[in-house]
Amino acid sequence: MSYLEYNVKHVPAGFRKVMYLHWPLALLLAAVAGVGFLMLYSVAGGDVSRWAEPQIKRFAVGFVLMMAVAMVPAWFWRNISGVAYGVTILLLLAVEFFGAIGMGAQRWIDLGFMRLQPSELAKITTVMMLAAYYDWLPMARVSRPLWVAVPVGIILLPTYLTLRQPDLGTALLLMLGGAIVLFMAGVHWLYFAVVIAAAVGTVWAVFESRGTDWQLLKDYQFRRIDTFLDPSQDPLGAGYHITQSKIALGSGGWTGRGFMQGTQSRLNFLPEKHTDFIFTTLAEEFGFVGAVSLLGLYALIIVFCVVTAVQNRDRFSSLMTLGIASAFFLYFAINMSMVMGLAPVVGVPLPLVSYGGSAMLVLMVAFGLVQSAHVHRPR
């Protein structure tokens, strides 16, 4: 027994849990959020009340929620995984009939004091449900077809409802995040080979369906694909976002133009500068050094999550932590790829940095689950 463990055992249970918290992870989350506050202040032209102040308040609430979730034993979250998943499905169905419309999409439920986006909840509750399922399922059955079909259905149901909103970006995150949990749980690689082959066939079918009666994507989604392949086709229309984004990224150079000196964002050339494209503002003002520094903070968060998952002997806690880490990785990887022109623009915000309420609060609750798994792991 180490000196720290000996002393922790002589501390009251409530304080002991606080001492067991993964404080380096919590500080990293605060550091990334701090970068977001700084950039939101910058893109608002020095106006703290426009975006930065509401975001600071949301992070404060989210941090308290993270601490509260962390104090609850992991077995409780395992036991309510089915309920949480079911409530999320009901909320996604409610969006279908009563959802608020914004920017041409129906994705939110207006609660009066905030607009809730249930698809954000789905990213976490789907991971919880999959982790609980594989915690219950004996290892000998993990790769049997019947037992693989159940988690596939768990993933596809919220994915389908999210795709109808339409929200292609979140639907992709749900599918990829769920697939990673299946792989981590030990599902045989042949299943993934079949899925990849089917995905290639689906891509072919999507392109073949364009302009037909059975067109598989919306027109604006096809325009996003065209823009991704060749933004110069319509630099003032569909290709405007990515063209301006690349200009901002390139103009930053190694060390950037300086804080609040970015021309693309300051002169409003860059659309959605406070949400999906906030990374380009960071790269323009702080250059390659600033962009890599943020990426380094994200990488450390992933490393800490993976290490605590590997060290955890509880199967549910380990799979849930890996699933949340995977979802977080996909979040920032897709956003950064999107704004750099390496992936189509699918409307995925930069976690903890982009302006947004539901995404911030849900993400902090998710890391509360990671902290709960860490605090209550077998020692």
C-alpha cells in the first residue's frame, strides 16, 4: 500500500471520493474550455457578454454536474443505462413531432430556459447502453450473430432518428462511436470487414441515386460533398465556408497574426465563426503553434481516459470510459478535418471550444461518468 493510499483510507468517505477524482483530467478539461472562452471573446470583437460569458456559465454548471455525477457509484449508472437510453429515444421521437426548427433542421426541444438537443444525449446514452449490454453478456457469446444483432440495433435506432432531423454529422458520430465500443468489447473483425464493404457499396449507391426518384441524400448534403471534392466550383456559394476557412488557416502561419488580429473572423468573412469554424480563428490568431497546442490538450485527455479504462477491472466502467473517449476523439477529429478540407462539412462543433449549450453540458456529464468509473474502480 502506497503512502497516499494509506492516508486516503483514513479520510471520511465523502472527502475520499474527492481525493480519488482524476484531477489532471479535470484541469485539462478546464484548460480546453479556457481556450474556448478566449476565442469566443475574440470572435465577438472583445464583447464578453455575447458568447464568452454564457459559455463560462455553462461550463461552471457543467463542472458542478461532472463532480456530482462522479460521486455516484458506477454500478448505479450501469443499472439505469436502459432507462437513460429509452428516455433518449423518446426525446428523439418528440423532436420528430414537436421539435424546434433552426437553420433548416428540426433538432431541438425548446424547454424555455434552453434548447435541448436530444441527439447530443444519444452519443452518451448509447455508449452506456452498449457498455451495460457487454457487461451482462458472457464473453463466449460476444461474436455470435444473434448477440451481435442486438447492439447493432441499439446503435441504428438513434442513428436513424438523428438522420431524419436531418443531422448527418451526429448520425455519423453515433455509428462510428458505437462501432468502436463493439470492437473494444471483442466482436470479431470479420463483422467490421463486412460493414466496411457495405459502406463502400452504400457510397456508390448514394452517388448513383443523385437526381433520381430514390435519391438517398438531401440536395444540400450533395452540395457539401461537391464542395468537399472541389470547393472552387462555387467559391461564393456552397464552397464559401471551406474557402474562407482555408484562407484563415493559411494566413496564420507558424505563430499567427496575434490575439484578436484575425482578419477573416474580425471582418466576418468566416461564417459560423463561433461554432463549427472556431478552430480556424484559433489557427489564424495563434498559428500552427496554437493549433498543435490545442490538439495536444485533446490528446492528453484521450490518453488519460484510455489509461484509466485499461486500469479499471470493472468491464462496464472500462467500456463506458473507452466509448466516451472514442466519441470525444471523433468529435474533435471530424471538426478539425472538416475545417481543413479533409472531410465534408457536416456541422460537428469543436468540443468544449465551440459555442453551444447542450453539447457543453452533455460532454461534462459524460466526463462525470468517466470520473465516476475512476473514483469507484476496484482498488
